[in-house]
Amino acid sequence: QVQLVESGGDSVQAGGSLRLSCAASGSPARDFCMAWFRQAPGKEREGVATIDSDGSTSYADSVKGRFTISEDNAKNTLYLQMNSLKPEDAAMYYCAAARYSCLFGMDYWGKGALVTISS
């Protein structure tokens, strides 16, 4: 069992930057794939970025070049660096983990971190 807790949500000016963190506990396996999702009010949840057990990353087209997913295995922490934030980036951001692969759905979810964009 893995517990995920997001932090770093805030209100940020458009064009600004923010880094979200996700602390993992419960001794996640080394072969876990980690991901960030987001959901804006009235919209479906969408995948933002993933980082696989081999370090491979993927991004939604809407955030490519602006967001970076990374992890610090020593700290059991997942990060999402968000730059050049746009109003449409405002959402509840969730970290998630999947055993081995993110291709077949996520197994564990955090409770979310709220990101608000002002202009």
C-alpha cells in the first residue's frame, strides 16, 4: 500500500512558476511509475505527465516545454515543476502511482493540491 500526499499548491500569477511535490510513503517499489493528473471544475481529469521506472518521461501536449516531472528517490518525492503558467493550468493536481507501468491505469492517488492562476 502506498500513500501519496501532495504539497505546494498555491495561487500564482499568470506567467509565473510553481513546483508541486508529492511525498510517497508505504515503501513504494523501485519499479513504480509515477504521474501527475489534474482536474479543473466541470472538466474531466487529464493526465499531465508521467515518469516511468526507467526514468522515461511523457507529457501532455498542453504542458510540453513548460512542465517538468522528476523524482528524488532518496526522499521518496515526486515533483512537478510548472513554468510559464497559464490560466488554463488552474486545476486540482493529483499525484498518482502505478505498479511497474502507467500504461494500464494508476493504483494509488493523492488527495490533490489546488493550483490557482491569477492575471
